[in-house]
Amino acid sequence: MGIFSNLYKSTDLVNGMADRLCVGMSEFISQNPERYAPLLRTMAIKCTGCSAQADCHRLQGRSMHLDKAPMYCVNKTTLDALRQR
């Protein structure tokens, strides 16, 4: 998989996880793009190196809502912090 397709897939996974956790990434970015757009980029890049992407994809395929990010999520700490806002 090429670098751009991997980054695209990872961005979809990050956005999907955020949606299932009721973290409004698009709202955060529209309110403060200088702060949250780079954060989303960092999360997506971090996700590209995750060995559990297939697990994440399966989890998102069967769950429309999650109470917390799975322990294997490399962005769990960030998503949990954003969820508290």
C-alpha cells in the first residue's frame, strides 16, 4: 500500500473512531483549525504505524457507538482527552 493510500485509510479510521466516541473532530477543527487540524494529522500519522488497523476496522464495522476507545488504539489517550471537552 502506498504512503498516501495508507494515510487516507488511517485518517478514515481516526475519524471513524472519533465519530463512534462522539468526539466532534469536524467541530473542533472548524472552531480552532490552527490547534485541531495538526492534531488530526498527528493522529492519522500515528495510526499509520498501528498494527491493529484490521481490528479497528472490524470494530468500527460492527459498532456505531463506543463508550471508550479500545486499549490497542494508539490514539486512545488523545481521543479520551478530546471526549472530556
